[in-house]
Amino acid sequence: MSPKIYPCSKDRETVYLKSIISNSNIIISDYTIYNDFVREPKDFEKKSERYFF
């Protein structure tokens, strides 16, 4: 079963970060959420890359 990405079924601006992060240097709890109403929230890792290295 794939991890749940969206906490609310009709809200596509909020995501569970644990489900979309692939970099092992980024440590996130299971229920940490991220909201981005301007851009695609699934791009969090790409947009925040400079802060994790």
C-alpha cells in the first residue's frame, strides 16, 4: 500500500512530508504536514534543497 500523501481528500495544497521526501538527510515525523497554496507542495524537497546540505 502506498503512503497517504494528502491529509484531506479535497485539499491538494497540503501534504504529509514523510510521504514525499526521498532524501535520507531530511528527518521528518510521520504526521508533519506542509502547505503551499502558490506552488505544488510535492516539490518541497526540490525547493528546500539548499537548506539540507
